Amino acid sequence: MKYDKIVIGAGSAGAVLASRLSEDQNCSVLLVEAGPDYPDFENLPFDLKHGWGTGPDIVVGGIHDWQFTGTASKLSENMPVPRGKVTGGTSAINGQVFLRPLPEDFERWVEWGNDRWSFKECLPYLLKIETDLDYDGDFHGQDGPILVKRHSLDSLTDDQLAFYEACKYLGYKETIDHNLPDSTGVGPYPLNNPDGIRFSTALGYLSQSRHRLNLTIKPNCVTQKIIFDGNVATGVEVISNGEMFKVEGTEIILSAGSIATPQILMLSGVGSKEFLSTFNISVVSDLPGVGKNLRDHPTVHTTWKPHYSFNKPEQKIGPQKVALRYTSQDSKYQNDMIMIMRFSHEIGDTGALMISVGIYLAESVGRISLQSTDIQTQPILDYNLLSHEHDLKRLRE
């Protein structure tokens, strides 16, 4: 069978694409996923079903994680790089934070030539994603498949309340909603985990569309490469139960995440001609930028031993209920920093008060490169974090 659309990867974007495309009953859609699929909510494994927005409740290891490792910098040892290997992708294992990109992010994309990605153009689609359980109005969706909520200020633990009051005392603005376009300062963190249920794209989108006759979901199928006729993609090569199959499609949509997408492109012959030749990969398109410009959000944690009189929260690691977003000194980026307070019983003998400080718009760049022509061998992940002086300066502040 030849499909109208083949979507590679059923993750944060792929599950959405397959669901939306299959709304047209005349369009046959194949959704290919390397990991397992859980069609029934009742059978969803506990670690995927539940999330409390603590940050460390990311699912690391096991069959639902690709178990990648990467290098943070030249001075560091290998670090785990969790990536979801299941329908829903990393949205099925992540920390459930539901922060939108900033309006200034969209405008930079317009400046770089993508005029269809302005904030005004994209806002209707941001609204279509969500059902905001706290707010409505021009900047919040009310009938989308992903449920969004915030912890009330009344629920803050003693340490979080002290952090919240300290931020206001130091002159930071108070915000009720970090997803408003002009929001900055300290306020409740938006999360997609109502009642402790992690609302992944599998739960939000595929649950509404998997019954459609024109949508086929194939789990446990690893895409080896895209098949080209000249420079036109005509199908995919997938591995299932140790066997290789070829599937044809009129349009191939590669949506395999920030790591597997460039890996599959390079294995398919799209990338730097000079680099691909070292693996004897036939070049379809010489695009040196594939795998480059890798960026992430470096975070440092500062901890304090609690006083014996401190009222410790019951949870092993407290939820991320409140956050401070601010602009670092002399930065050209709005809201480029974030700070979060919580308590952890897992640090030291008595637990620890912990503030996490992260860069949301890092300037340090790394790269993803192949180390094998076997899709099952992870690519080299060189993050090169904190290699830019501006990033070091901001974290030192």
C-alpha cells in the first residue's frame, strides 16, 4: 500500500501532525514509531501516566527512554540525555512544563526569513493546542487536547513562599500567568499534568484520532532511512522484529525529534558531503548545516541545609509550583533566565533547599554527528555547553 502521508516519529510533534492530517478522511496517514504504543489509558504504565512536575520525575532508563548519553562540555563526563521511545515521544516522559516560546522568539524567526512564523501568525495554533483550566481570553485556548493548569499560591510550601516573597521584595514583577505575551517576573508555573496525569501528545491527540480508518499507527518500527528517487522522498525503510521493510508514501514527514531527525537525515544522504563520504553514504543533498547548531538549557543547582525548625514538605522532591523569569543584565534577549525553588529529601542527610537557575536562550552551540551507519547506534551528542562567554556571565550572575 502507498500512503498519502508517512509521519516518522509519534512524539511531541509527530503525534499532533498525524492526528491533524487524518482529519481529512480522504488522506491516508501512516504514523511510524520506534517505541511501544498504549492505546488504552488503563494499560498505560505508571511511570508514563503520572507526573508531578518536579523536574526529576522525568522517566530515565527503561524501555521508554532511548538512553542516549552526551557530552556537556570538554570538562565534563558523559551525561544521560533522556528521550522518549514511545508514542507521545518525550512529551510522555518529560517534566510537564507548559511554557510557550516568547513573542521575541517568533520575531527573530521572522527576521531570519521565516515570515509565516510571527507571533501573530502562530498564536491561533498555540490556542488550539490547549485547554487552560485557569484562564480564558485572547491568549488562552479553551477546547484543545492538552490540559494546562497552575498551582495556587495558597499551596506553596514554606520555602517556595519565601522565594516568592523574596523575588517581589527585590523588585521583580508579580505575574499571574507566564504564558501571557508580556509576562515577566515571579508567578505560578504552567504545567500539563492535571491531577498528576502527564498529558502527553499520545494522550491528548492520538486518543482522539486512533479510531480513524485512514490513520495507521505502527509502533516498534525503527526508521532506518528515507528512500529518495533523485531528490524526491518516496518512502521509508523501517526495521520491525529484526526485519527490514520498505513503505511508499506521496509525502514523507520527518518528525523524529531533535536527535533522531538529523541522524535519519544523514543516514539518508542529507548532510555535509564531506562528512557523509567518510561513512560511504551516497549524498542526496549537500547540506552542511545538518546536525549543527545544537543548543540546550544549561542549569545549575544551588543548595542549602535546612534549619532544624524548617517545616519540610512531605514529597521526596517538591513540585515546581512557582518560577521567576527575568532578563539578565545587559542581555539582548527578553526573559532569557529562569529560577525555580523546591525542596529535595534526596540531598544530604537532612535534605536540602534547592534553587535551580537555567538559561533559556543559550548562545553556546554544539553538534550531532554520526558514529555509525546503524540507526541503532546513537549519534555523537556534543552539547558544548557554556562555551560562550555570555552564557558563563549569565549563570555567574
